[in-house]
Amino acid sequence: MSAPAAPEADRFAGAPHPRERQMLVGHGEAEAMVRAAWDAGRLPHALLIGGAEGIGKATLAYRIARFVLANGAAPAHLLAVAPEHPAARQVTALSHPDMLVLRRVPGDTGKLPTMIPAEQVRRVRSFFGSTAALGGWRVCIVDTLDEMNAQGANALLKTLEEPPAKSLFLLISHAPGRLLPTIRSRCRLVPLRALPTDDVAAVLGDLAETMPDLNRTGIAEAALESGGSVREALVLLSGEGLAIRQATRSLLDRMPDIDPKELHALGERLQGDREGAFESFTATVEAWVSDHATGRRQRPALRLARLPEVWEKVRRAAIDADTFNLDRKSFVFRIFASLNEAVRP
């Protein structure tokens, strides 16, 4: 069975999906931790892989899945299973009988839902309640927990509380601190850091070999501006990405004193989502809010207590706008209105 065609919530157009990538950059410490736990016979039943978007969390999750479903068939101290191994081929094709992946997928209309449906999450009980088809481990990947509502999270929790033998949950989250404490307490956290600029540039150089339309001349600048996220760098390299980022950040840094004409002009540039402009805008806003909410950047006038709330509002509004093809200019004005309210003294 072949892998499903795009669209996929976690796929960047033209780039290989994380399950298709063999290279893992910048997370050797996390890989070594998982391998050591496996070698000691103490692999936790649930790993919560957390960190910013686009830094390799899903790539690591699928790498671990290949390793476990291949029963540890990798060189010492590593998780790298040979791509020709049957388990590796099946994981790439999403056809392994002992792997379940929970994620947003297009419905009958071809549109992506805003959340992972609860009925999909309920499949976990029957999946782990049956005998492993190949007699080994069973692996469930959730990509991502941030896209699961309370009903779905509670359904997942039932199996997390009483996991069967040789079962492994690989749970991906962009914001582990915002998850239910009952879920976090049943997982071992695997925190991933943003990638160094040189690592981002190296990954982009590798991707350029299979992405002929990638703007090679902008790789260095995109890597520098990416905040350690390969996905963000790809967004910046797409069409007007860098220009949209600069215009958006200029407005953000001048809040609440914003020229309405500039806001109108930015909204016009996003209409029709030309060449990834909308994604570049939302990624820039989310990064700005995250930086201020976590203290990486400081402005005395910011009401920090409100920023996490606004961050969540931005994420949800961006998903809705993309899913339902809402007016981009109205979206821009709504987001800046919320941000202005949050930063006023």
C-alpha cells in the first residue's frame, strides 16, 4: 500500500515527508537517550517529543518507529535502520500492520479538519487490544497532540494509563507545557532544541537536491532568519516568504503604533495565498508571540500574562483561515487587533 497523496497537515509542498527522510540533524542527544533505554530494556511506553515546529520532531518519531518495528536492527548507539529493511519500507508507506498514525487527514471534501477527530483516536483501544500482527512491538504516532481536543485526549489517556506489553506511543507536540498534566505525567519528555543556523542550512542544501524550485541563493539568509526551524526556512524560501516576514515583523515591533495603510497593504499581499505568503505571515506572528511569551525577547509594555492566550488564538485562527479559505485581509486585521489588546499597558 503506498503512502497517501497530498494534502497532508504535516507536509511542506515539494519537500519529502518526515517519514521519508533518513537524515536526522542536530538531535544526537535524544537519539542516544532512546537507544540507551532500548539497550537496557527500559524503553518507556510513551515518549513525548516536544519543541518548536519544523525542527525534526516528526523525523525523530518515524526514525524511532522504524527502529522499534525492526526490533533494533541498527548499528550500535544509533537508531538508523537501513532504508531497504522491510520495516523501514512499510513505515515510509504507512503500511506497517503494527503502526498506527493519528493525524489530520483530508475528508471526503478534500479539506483538512482543524482537529484530529475523536473517532480516529478511539482506534487506539482496538489497535493495542489486538495481538501484534508480526509478533513484536506495536507503535502509535500522534502528530500532533496540539491538534487533539479534550475528548480525543481523554480517549488517548485511557490506553496511556494501562499500556500493554511491547507498546510504544510517540507523541509529538509543539507546546508540551499546554497539554493535559495527566498526559504529560504518563510520558517521558524528549525535548528538542531549535537547530543551529549551520544545521538548518545543511538540511536545506540536502533538500535542494530534490526540490528544484527551491531558492538556493536565499538559503543562508533563510537559515539565519528561521529561528532554528527547517520548516520556517522553507516557508521563507517560498515566493514572497522573506519579504512577508520582514513586513510583518516591522509591524509587530511597532505595536501598538501601526499605520493602517501598511496593515491594509500587508493584507492585500496575502490575498489568494500567493506562493506561501499566508504561512510566512502566520509563522512570523507565532514566532514573535512565542519569543515574548517565553521571555526570549522583552518589551516593558507587554502584558505577558495575555500572550499565551493570544498565541493559541493565532494558531486556531490560522488553521480555520486555511481550512475554510477565509478572507486573508480580515484575518490580518483580527490578529493585529488581538495583539494590540495584549500589548497595551
